[in-house]
Amino acid sequence: MCDLTNPAWRRHHAVMSDYVPPWVKQMFSAQAVEHGGVIRRSRADVEKHASLDWVIKVAKERGFHVIETGDQVVVLCNEGGIVIHC
């Protein structure tokens, strides 16, 4: 049964479809994306409006990096390598 309100169902079907939730499309239409910047959203907002799986899927398609720290999801809109200093 299709239950769009169930986060587990949405995550399971995230990789089964070409559909991308409008919230994720809007997130990746930010100016930061075009300029190699950073997008930051709270984990709660990500799960409320889409799912972390969706954010990771779209980021991977673009060659970007996703980092989760504390209650924040951070997308590095750059295909370059990552060095974490501390």
C-alpha cells in the first residue's frame, strides 16, 4: 500500500523513482549550488519535507558531498576533495 505520509515508505521508494520532491528541488536550486557554496538544513526539516536519502541521492548525482553534524545536514556543492582538519 502507498503511504506517502510514512517516512520509511518514502525512503524505500526514493531510489525506485525519477521523481524528486519539490522541497529537495528547491533546496538544490539555491544560489550556493551554482557558485560551489554550502547548503545547510536541519535534519528535522529534511525528514519533515523529504528524507536524507533524497538529499544524498541528488547530491551524488551532482558529485557533491553530504555531511551530517549535530542536527544539521550540510551539502558541499563542490566536486573537489574533502580535508577535515579537526
